[in-house]
Amino acid sequence: MITDMKDHFDIFFRRKPALMLIALKKMSKARYGSLLAKEVDCTYSHAVKILQTLERLGLVVFEKSGRIKLIKLTKKGIEIADNIENIRKLLH
């Protein structure tokens, strides 16, 4: 249990996952994984791994649009992105 909590906590204080949540929040519509990877400057495969973790935590959902998967923040994801943004502002 403690290991699970540590893993969940750690994800928010890594640059790429935090930037992904903020990028998803800034865009009101769902995003493509490849565009999100470019925006946060990481490979597509790394972005997919991060997004899968965020999905398991209930912060993003994948929506199928034909052959394409779009990524959207959940309500919980929006709240966490807001808090990360607030922390980021406090540090600047």
C-alpha cells in the first residue's frame, strides 16, 4: 500500500507527466498522443507509458475516434492539473 502511494505521489513531481496534464488542461478539446508527445518534448512511446499511468490513476480517458485515440482529462485530472499549475506559479 505504501509503495502504491509513493508511486502515485512521484508521478506528479516528474516534469513530463506534469507538463502533459497542464497541456491537456490548456486545450479544451481532446488531444492526440503524438501531438502531446511533441508538446512536452518526449518520444511517443514514453508519452504512451505516462498516459497509461495517468489513465490507471483516473486522470485521463482515451476516446476512440475511428482509428485514432484522443486523450481527455477527467474531472480529477483537471483538479490535479490546476494544482500543479498553481505550484508552478508559486515557484516562479
